[in-house]
Amino acid sequence: MRSAGGGPETFIDFANARSEPAVVHWLDYGGQRRQYAVLQPGEGYRQQTYVGHPWVVTTVRGVGLVCFLPDHRTLRAVVR
């Protein structure tokens, strides 16, 4: 997966429902992870992004947990 250009601006509301920290990364145009946030258990935040820009959430050790693809509507991305 990698980001593709040209999509409209949107938002993702990330929420960490795990008992451990979760790390939020944007996947850039080359498919490389770019860290944006570390969410402690129970924390959340709103991330500005674009349709066509995938996001991956990992453990602090870099193990992938889930990928999210933005929609034209703001959606909630709960990490379990």
C-alpha cells in the first residue's frame, strides 16, 4: 500500500481501545511508514488526511495491527 495523490481532504478519528500503546503511521507515496502519533490506552485524536492516503497502526515494536483507508466522510478508526 502507498498514498496516491488527488483525493479530497478529510479526517480520521483514531481511538486506541487496546491495553497497550498504539502507533499511528501514514504510508507515504513510496509505501514507507511515517509516524504521526503514539496513542496511550484510551487515547484518541483527529488526523487530517486525504482520500487515497492509507494509514497503518502498529505496536510500539512495529508489528502491524490494522490499516485504515480514509473516506470522504470523517470516520472513527478504533484500534482493538
